[in-house]
Amino acid sequence: MKILVTGGAGFIGSNFVRYMLEVHPDYEVVNLDLLTYAGNLENLADLEGRDNYRFVRGDIADSGLLDEIFAEGLDGVVNFAAESHVDRSIEDPGHFLSTNILGTQALLEAARRYQVDRFLQISTDEVYGSLGGEGAFTEESPLAPNSPYSASKASADLLCRAYWKTYDLPVVVTRCSNNYGPYQFPEKLIPLFITNALADEPLPVYGDGLYVRDWIYVRDHCSALDRALHDGRAGEVYNVGADAEKTNLEITQTILAKLDKDAGLVRHVKDRPGHDRRYAIDSSKIKTELGWRPATPFPDGMADTIDWYLRNEPWWQKIKSGEYREYYERMYGNR
């Protein structure tokens, strides 16, 4: 099988490329990534030179480049390429709409014209909006996005549905809860707090810190995507979660305890606009239909993640400088 993975130099994308080449060593993977701020080829440096892996730098909205890639013959497309940080979407909504909506449409159109056998769209539980204190999102939950980021992802999901209904393109959409693990860009909660704590810098907790997310170890997410790519029913949506709901304060306390750091590093900062209070995922459908189960308990996944950042300080030190530092100061310096 030959697959195109877009956004494959990012956090989840690079973990997925690794997973697929490990589990399916006879597959060929083409990795298309524009290498914006969160794309990092160091995530996959050890794969360079392999006969069944190739990197192409480019934009998913570049139809000419897509023609060149798709003309080689592809069996599947897995679309991770997206702007994904909520705070950045509040700063610059237009960029998110351009990449997440128009870029996805360009990919869908190329897949339609070249009759690709499977198109897997990687979405997010954030398209459902915010939950109350009980229950969980199912695939039948209404879309109610509350940020420019989540609205752009919901729009892309609906485009995928339209290409399935109108053109019979075999599209599958997955909506996953919050991921954590190796190679995550350190503007996200867990790697930000790990790396700040290691440097004895403040851990900026939004508001009261009681926002709840369902956390999944990235390799478990990759295994679910593997199932969805091969066995998911065309036109369907599959929720992916690990039943590991944690508040931001619980995450913070876990990190501080593991690193033996003082709770005085916690600094509550002004909340961001439109902050969703709680997400939770009902994964019954993918478990029942595709036989998938998460394999990594949250304590084990967090221990492995923290250990990875301890072992790979040069990786994240390079990132936490320059443009990233300027953005960090804009986001947290005056809160």
C-alpha cells in the first residue's frame, strides 16, 4: 500500500509515519509537509534514506504539486495537515481557514480526480464544542465549535461528508481527544509544562485550571487510525478517546510530582476567550466496529512522555527559542 501522509512532520503525523512503517514495513509512505512553525524534520531524521519513505516539502493547497504526487499512484491519503493551536487561531483566524478548509478541499479534489481508494481525515473532538459535567460526545453529537480553529476543522469535516455524498469518495473521519507523547510541540499543555518545570520557569495555568480533557497517548491514537484507514466504513465518523479525563491542574500536579518540582511554579493566568470547559469522548463505535482499544494507561503514558523530554532536551531546546519565544511572550507575558 502506498499512502500520502500530509502534515507528517508534526507531532501526531510524525508518530503515525513511524507507527505505519513499523507495523507495515512493506508500505510506502510519502510525507507532504510545509514545515511551518510546528513541522520538524528532526522528528523523522532516522527514517531518511529508507527506500519506502520520502519527504516532500509543500502546501496541501498547491494543486500543481498535488497533481505531481497523486499522478505517481496512491492507495490512500491520511490528512493531518492543519493549523491546530487554539490561541494562534484567535490571533489569526484567516490562516486557519486557508489551511484547514481550502487545503482540505484541494486534497479531496485531488483524491477524487485520481480515484484514491481511501481518504482519512484527522479531526478533533473540539468540533463538538463544550460539554457539561456529565456525558460524552458521540458521533451523533451536534457540531458546535467555539473557536476559529475548531470551526475550521468542523468545516473540513463537512467538506469530507460532501465529497462522500456527492462524488462517492471513500472518506473516513476520525475525531480524537487530546494527544500527548514524544515530539509534541512545546506550546501545548503537557510539553510546555514539562519543559518549563525543568527550567524552573512558571507553569501558566488558564483560569482556575479546572478545564477537563480526555487524554490519549499518541501511539494509541495511531493504532486507531491504522484500523480506520484499513477497515473503517466509507462515509463514517469514528470518535477516538482513552477514557482518561483530567483537569489541567491534575496534569500540572502530575508533572511537578514526577519532576520533583515545587508547586510554587504554578501561575494562574487570564483565561482565553471561548475556552471550552470539558471534553469527553465515547469511543464505543470504533471499539465495536473495528475492535480497537487503547493500550496505554494514563500514568504509564505520562511517565514515558516525561522521560522522553528528559532524554531529548536538545530537541526541545532548539524549538523553545526564536520565533517560538516571541509567540510565548505574546501569549503569556502580560497575563
